[in-house]
Amino acid sequence: MKVFHLSHIDLDGYGCQLVSREFFQDIVFYNANYG
């Protein structure tokens, strides 16, 4: 199963990615800037 993760580029979004990476092995991250 492939998981797609969309977050903003900041410490909060990056922290969520680190946590998500621990749970999902096949995960794709998309980072979006504000604005």
C-alpha cells in the first residue's frame, strides 16, 4: 500500500513526516509552501 502525505515545509509538517515514516515503509511525501 502506498501512502501519500501532504504537508507544509515547516517543523510541524516535518515532524509529522518523521513519525509517519516510522509507521509506513512505502510512503511518498509532498511538501507545499505557504501561499
